[in-house]
Amino acid sequence: MKEKTSKFKLKGISKSAITVVLLLLIVGSYAAFSAAPKEVTFKSSAESVDVTVYNSDLGVVKEVRTEQLDAGHNIVYFKGVASQIDPTSVHFKDLTYPKSIVLEQNYEYDLVSKEKLFQKYIDREITIRINNGDRTETKTGTLLSHSGNQVILKDASGKILILNADEVELPALPKGLITQPTLKWLINSAATGNHSIELSYMTGGMNWNANYVAVVDNEDENVDLTGWVTVNNNAGTTFENARLKLVAGDVHRVQKAIPAPRAMYDIAEEKAEGGQFQEEQLFEYHMYTLQRPTTLQNNQQKQVTLFNAPDVSVVKEFVFDPARRYYWQSSDSTKINVMLNLRNSEENGMGLPLPKGTVRVYKKDSEGKLQFIGEDSIDHTPKDEEIRLYLGNAFDLVGEKKQTKHTRISDRVSETSYEVELRNHKDEDVYINVIEHPYGDWEVTATSDPYDKKSTNKLQWTLKVPKDGTKTLTYTIRTRW
């Protein structure tokens, strides 16, 4: 039955015709599989760019570009990516034809330079020009070696020439050298037509930090507070008209990107009234989105206003805490610290989660000129939390603490008595907070003034010291261990 069916199908068709048809099918199939993929270079300018910058030498870039692709395999050159890109972080998405996929990816970063051009032309013929006064001499030969402007050639007669080249003429750009960092993809396109491609990747060489400027009023009761963000772009490319986002928080990374080399930055400063950034929560971090596009030039440091908060209430505090010493202070330091405290709340004109950074504080002198009076760093600070700024040490206030008695009651119990003398050389009364840090199992058995127990290892006395006067505090602590 099978033989009859076969004979019926082949009836009227000569063997030579069948052979021709089979050959055409084979040739057509071979041509389809062996045809070179279309090569496409995406436009260097993106239609949209989003750049998210982190505190930890990390940027995340998302951009969209459009170009025509053929159905099937295409070799695509995506130029102008950051030179510090992490190729393993690349995410490709065809917004027009989602079924298109990347089959292979190469990151090509062998950029053109004089040294690399010379290296590619070793054992190849080049022409150099030498300026001799008012005339120019040309030499052609095979390049054997190079060092700076000095080249070694072998001419057509076999002579070896060591020459200083003023100009070099090369017939073509050697294969493998490129002018911009480039992603090279083998894309299997789902259809012929214009494809909008969204590319996302991580890059090193980008970071940001916050800085704050506070101006204290004459009574030290209010400050005008301005927040700035400083963005450093050393990623190796410029991001034109980018939508800028900043993430504040301690984001864990398995391995950091290669650190950016030190560079001289152009500084771009953008001043405007507050409200430029919109804040939102992102996982367990906070993100600030600039509400307008901005350009991040390569090797540029850009400063943008984060917020303005006028008339923020502050409290000046004097603290005598001998246990809190700085490296320049002796163990028996008599310094009394000056603190400026404020609450990050809406009622206080703030209430925005504040990224970590440095706060610099100024005050006007008698001529109305701003003078610097101290600075301190703050950590990431949520809303409704208190900020305590250590600005320096009071010039006209002195504290002195000494141990007056120590008694060993038993092998595991002892008592120690202290005396603290505070001296005020100002022409006004002041309040000074005296801090003690007891250890072990302790109790205060005697004190000349009431105290507050702030924690299991912190006591605080708030003492009024009269102008041009002194105040003495005595107390005894019994310790068990």
C-alpha cells in the first residue's frame, strides 16, 4: 500500500526534476543558515536615561534606544556605556518585541590610543612624517618597535631606521579598537522593524553624599538649615538629561565595583528653592528623585539643593563628660563640649528622612558676616529623631573632676567618691550637664544634687552655674562585681 502511494505521488515527475528541487532546497537552507547577521550600531544618544546613585561607589543606569533590526540574528553595537560597567549586571529588554533575546554578549573596552595603535601595527607598514625646519620628510617601512614618539622601522631595502616621528599615517583603524566602551550583542530578533531596547546595568565610579549648612540666629535658638547633595560621576561616560535618583541607606553588596581612579572634577552647582527632590521609601532604604532632568558630565561633581528649612528650633547644650575625650585631649581634660540639638520633625519645619553627611554651622558676627563655628557628621536619620551636633568646646567654661575617696568594703564591693567643680567665666548664668558612666552593678549612695538615670551606664546632673562663679558637685558610687 505504501509503495502504491509513493508511486502515485511521483507520477509524472522525472528523476532529474526531483534532483533539481532537492538541490535548491539544500542550497536555500544552507544560505539561510550561513547568511551573515545584520550589523547594527545603536544611536549613541538615548531617548531616556534613568541614573540611580548609591552612597557606595555604585550607580544603576537604565536607558532606552531605538533602532531597526531584521528578523532573526543581528549583531548589535550598543555604544557609549560607562567604562566601569559591570557586564554581569546587564539586563536587556525589547520593549517593542518582548520575545527578542540576547544570545551572546561581549563587552569591548579596548579604546583607541597612540600606544595601542602602534601595538596593533607591529610588523605592518606605516608612514611617518618628520619635520626638518621648513621641510617635511616622509619615511615608509615596517614597524618593528615603538616608545613614545620614537619608532623603529625596516624600509624596503632592509635598513633599520630609528626615528622620532612628528606625525604617523596609518591606512585604517585596526580591528578590535573602538572609540567608546561598547556592548556587542548577538540578538535573535522576533520581527523586522524598529525595536526600542531598554538596557539596565550597574557601574562603578559613581557616588553621592549629603552636606548641610546651618546658620544660627543671634539667640542660638533657631537655625536656617539647607541640605545639599553632591553627586560624583567618574563612571567613564556622560549621562545627558538623566532622571536622577539617590538611594540613602546601608545597602549590602557581595563585591564592590572596581574603585574609581582619583580625578580632577568639574564642579557644577545648581541652586534652587527647596522641593526639588521627592522622597519615597525603597525596601528598607530611602530614595530621593530629582523632579527634573539633569546632565551628569563625566568627571564632574554636581551639587543640587535637597531642601531648605528656615527657623528650625535648636537647643544649645553644654556637656562636661570626661569619659568622652578626643585624641588631642589629655586624660584629665577640663573641656566642656558645646552641642546644638534639634528634632527632625514636621512640627520643627523638617520631617524628611535625612541622608548621612556633614553639617557645617555658621553664625553672623557683629558686622552681619557669616563665620564658621563648627561642624559634625550625622548618620542616616529618620524623621522624628533627635540630631545632636558637637561643634567644639566652650572657651569660658571649665570643668574639673577628681576622685576624693576610694573604700574597699569587701572583695566584691567598693565605694568611690568624686568631686566635680564647674567654673563659669561668662557674664551670664549657664546650665551644664555633667555625665558619669558607672560600670558593673552600681548604686549612688550619696549626691549633693539630684540626677537622672539615662541608662544602665549613664547618669546626668543638670547644674546651674552662676555668672563669674563656680558650682561644686559631689557624689559617691558603690560598685559590686
